[in-house]
Amino acid sequence: MNDNYYILTFKNTIGAISGESTLKENNIELEVMPTPTVITKSCGLSIRVEEKYITKVKKLVKSEKVMVKRIYVKKDNKYEAVDD
């Protein structure tokens, strides 16, 4: 995976595990990772996905098949919240 990527944060660990399962079922390559504390201190697990999957991820979020707290993009060592 490269240096620019998206992070999906969740309200709790169960949400992260459920999200991981749904994303994998939809053939999205991902990496479960600790949530960077500069983003949030809620759930300790996040999911990292590459940019090529973000459109598909957003569709799953909109259809409520994946319940995220927030989506962030990491570029140049900075995290920015993504709106729709």
C-alpha cells in the first residue's frame, strides 16, 4: 500500500469487524490498523483502503452496509475528513 490512503473509523470494535467482513465480501483490499490518535480516540481499530476502492466503499457506506463513524484521507502525513 502506498503513502496516500483512506481510513475508515468506527464507533466501536464490533463495527470495525463487521465493516472488515463486508468490505472483504465485496472484494475490497484492506488493512485493519490502529486508529491514529490524532483522528479520534473512540474505537481503537480502523480500516485502511487504497484510493482505487474509495468509490465502492462510499457506495457501501451510503447503503448502510458499512457503518462508519467517519472517512479520512491521509495525504502528505496529514489527515482530512472526507465529505460524501
